[in-house]
Amino acid sequence: MKTLNDCRALDAQDPLRPLRDLFSLPKDVIYLDGNSLGAMPKAAAAKVAHVLTQEWGIGLIRSWNTAGWFDQPRQLGDKIARLIGANPDEVVATDSTSVNLYKVLSCALQLVAHDAPERKLVVSERSNFPTDLYIAEGLCKDHGMQLQLVEPDGIAATLNADLAVLMLTHVNYRTGAMHDMAALTAAAHQAGALTVWDLAHSAGAVPVDLNGSNADFAVGCGYKYLNGGPGAPAFVWVNPRLLQRSDVDLRQPLSGWWGHATPFAFTPGYTPTPGIASYLCGTQPMLSLAALGCGLDTLLAAEPLGGMAALRAKSLALTDLFIDLVAQRCGGNGLAVATPLAHAQRGSQVSLTRKAADDGFGSGAFAIVQALIARGVIGDFRAGDSASPDILRFGFSPLYTGYEDVWLAVEHLKEVLETGQWKQPQFNQKQAVT
């Protein structure tokens, strides 16, 4: 069993340890929720203040040119591309994940209507993030398609002549289970279908290779492991082989002026700009993009230290440690690990479940998380339903999470469970955001 001193020694030997100093982390807080909202880079406050006071305050409208505002979605997209296996000029930072998913799934359905109109099935996981399913539900209704939700082990059976689009999140937001992108994309293509990947819980946390996997479409989130701040712009990628097709007028449905070939010509007709920039829509939020740029820089600072491969190795070491310590120190309290133990199937989080006891409190998952937060250990809770259990969710960003953090977090979890602290009334009152 690892001791506290063992964990401190691991931190002292960690080549990625200097990256923690890039973040503003509250004293006496162990932050294990970067899979939901990344920590704030120290550079963000000064950068956003500069954009406010200098670029907007003094530069005014001139800053669209003089401060390079207009080019920010593409420039930040190029930074994101380095993290997800894409090339320069293949990614733009823009809009939200939900809006970008609407764009790419719409285009995927356009392609299906052109190439194989007999295919009417869009498949996703039942436990996919709900906004993805809501967007898909609406688009399927509009396009005369059928949305079929399956368990992970049921995906293979849907790879047939009826399948139009396989829409998956690379790392499941509830369990942290990770799909084999390359294998599933190849299998979908073999069946004649397209793939849409949501990278919300993988970009910046696990290695992604969109081009190497020959994926078709991808979107992702800017405020989780990319540390871009609350509501940060998301990103979108489309395989260049699809953008280059001349036999079909493939255009995303939100044809706003920022995606126009000559936006400042102010012509009444829409002509999309070539390439991924056509997936832009309206005027971009410069303050949010400035913060996102700082978040991306924290990840790119890892490149001289081994880049995503090094971050992935530390992520697995942190999650291994957490899983082992929970088993060793919290046994007998009804906890089980919902996240795959196999490295190839695990993202950068660990999800726990708890068997309900006969004490009227149910699983206690929500209250346990609230009791931990009161102690300064911040994870989060995701409710279950009749088919899936409640989840205690802990995210491990290798940029700023240390091994001592893991040991102390499990110690707090042990105390919350053994003392029954979580049963106190204040920890069982739900607020709007859980």
C-alpha cells in the first residue's frame, strides 16, 4: 500500500510537477473536477484584463485587426489540433459543443442522403451525454431518421446496412470508459457508415488521433481538460477528405457571416469560405477566446516534457493510485469502481458507485460528494436511473493533480464514510447544479 510519504516522493520525482505552478489553485482544496470545469490558469486573469482594458478599452473596434481578434478562432484551433491528432487549418474554436454537434451531425446526414439515402439509422450509447442525444433526437426527427440507443456491447450489432451515422463520445462522461476510436471508425466505415466523435472528456486528457483514425467529424469542449474557463468556446473538426468533396454541396446549416468567404463584402447571398472556417457562424466572443488561449497554453507547455504521452502516463498512474487506495482504505463501505481497470479502456477519471444500505439514505452518493466538498475535496455527482446507478465522479488532470492529492482525497473519503458525516442534513439538500 502506498503511504503519504510514498506519494510525496512521487510528486518530488514527477517531471510534470512544474506545470502545476501554471494554475491558480485555492489553498487547502484538492480539485478532482477538471473533467467538468478545468482549473484557472494563472495567466488568464491578466490576459482577460488586457483584452478588456487595452484591446477593447483603448483599441476599440480597431482591435479586430490590430489585436488579431478576427483570426483567433483559427489560431486557437491550430493549438487544439496539436492535442487531437489534427493538422493546422483543420480545427476552429467556436460556439458550444451542442451547437457544433448540430453542425456536424447535420452535415453527416446530408452526406448520407446523397450517398446512401436508404440508410436511416443513427446509433449512439444510451449513456451518452444527454445534450448529444437531444441534438441527435431533433435532427433525426427533422431528417426522417431513427435514433437508436444501445449499451456499449450492443454497438457491434448495429454496424450493418441500415446504419447511417455512429455518434459516440470518446470517453463516457459517467463511467470514464474510453472507446477504441480507430477500431470503431474502421468498423463503421466497413459497414458503410460515417462517424461523429465527441471529444469533450478526452481532449487534453488522453491522446487522440483523428487523422490517424480516419474519423469523419469531431467536436469537443473548451472548459474541461482544456482549462478554458466556464462556458469557454468549443471546437469542431471535419476530415479534409469530406470538405474537399466536389460532388455534394456539403455545408453546415448555421450559415452565419463569419463563415462567409468575404464577410465584410456584406453581400446578400451566402458563399461559404473554403475549409473548416466555414463552420464558424456569428461574431466570436473575444474575452472567452482569450481565456481559452491561456488554457491551451498550459497543455502545450507539456510538449517539451513529453506532451500528451507524458500526460497520459501520469493520468493512468494517478487513476491507478486512486483505485488501489479506495480498495485498500475504504473497503466495507459498499463502494465499487465503475470505470474500466484496463488502461486502454479508461479515460482520465474514476467513477465510483455505492450499494444502497437499509438506512433510508439510498446510495448516499450525492451526500458523500457534498461532504467531501465541504472538506475541500471537490469531485461531483451524476444521478442514475432504473438502468444505471448513481455515480461519484473524480477527474484527474495530470497538469495540476498530484499524488499526495490522491492520497489525501481517499483519506477524506474514508473518514466521511466511516463517521457517517454524509448523513447530516446539509449534505442531502440538492441545489440547481449537482
